[in-house]
Amino acid sequence: MGDRRREANSKNATAKWPIIKPKLNLQISPLKDTDLFTVQNFFTSAESKAFIKTAESLGFVHQGSQGPLKGEAYRDNDRISVNDTVLADTIWNAGLNKLFTDIKIRGKVAVGLNPNIRFYRYKVGQRFGQHIDESVSLGDGKRTHYTLLIYLSGGCKGKTKSDTNNPNDPSSEPLVGGETVFYGSRNKLVAEVVPVEGMALLHIHGDKCMLHEARNVTKGVKYLFRSDVVFA
């Protein structure tokens, strides 16, 4: 149940994205060797909030699915898709490139991010059922092998002077739920990742992809940046 179909709501790269500062001394926190790991503080709180603001200005489109009875993972979220090579290169060179120096897939090395970038929004009650992510050929010997998720909202959310608690705005509430959960053989729990603002989550996909799901959001709004690591 790959997340690789061209979205009907794909937008031209006309958005004004926030400036992403290079990150020094990023550290990998392995959850399953190099197949699944997190990177704390990949986006700053200001960068995360700026991405949310820009994504909301573009306008999310709801996406559902026919469900397991029709051979599709249950999906209920809102999404934006943009194709932006400059943004992909900027985020890759902000520090991700150094994390993949020693990771090779079938003799190939990581060369950048897929310019097909997606933003996801999960409101209360929304979730994404168990699924796997497919590997995709981009031509010229390039193929995606890792999923990149960056949480734009979540625990340890930084507060700024302009932050106010608006009871009519769920996005101003602390996020509860929305964990990304990975399973191994016989549906054995491998890892349960709690969203943290600015944290990156990377996992191998394709034929080695672990079954995973995004759990139900019970409070607040979960925002995600999504792309793929390309190897060549």
C-alpha cells in the first residue's frame, strides 16, 4: 500500500518556504539498527511552525481510502503535494546528507531527497492504518529506499511570545496521540514513535519495509513533512 501515487492536489513550487539553517552535530537514535532511526531537533521550533503556516496557506485536501476490504490501508488525513527540487536539496544539505555517509543499499549511496514533497495534517480522530511504503524508480538509476518524516508538531513543543491558547483552534493544543508504530514478524511491536516537534524519523522502505501505522490523534493537530531518500 505504497504512498507513491501522484496526488491530485499537487501544487507548483510557488510557496515561500522558511529558511532552513544547516544543523551541526546531528545524532542518530537507532530504533532498529540503520533500518529505523530518529534524529532530534532536525527542524527548529521556528522552522516547524513556519512550515505549518505555509502549508496551511496552500490549503490541505482530504484523502481517504476504500479500506482493507478493498485491499487498501485505512487512511483518513489531509495532504498537500509539491514538487520542489530546491526545497528538497536544501533540507538534504542541512545535515541529512552526513547521516547517510555510511549507509549503502545494494552498492548504491544516498544522493538526495525526492523532490515530490508532501505535507500531512491529522486532526482529532484521523489516522493511517497499517501499511508499507514502496520503493520508487525515479529514472537514471535513481531509486527511493528510505522514508523521511519530520514532525512539525508534537511533544516538547516550543512556545513563543506570539503563541496563544485559542480554544477554537485545535492546532494550538498540545498534540496527544498520533504515534507512528512499527511492527515486525507476527505483528510484533518493534517501535512506537511519539511525535516531537522538529524530530526526523527515517525508515527503510521497499521490500524491507516494516508494517507501520499512524495512530489516532486524540487531541491537537499532527503536522508532518514527508519525502524519500534517493539512492544512485
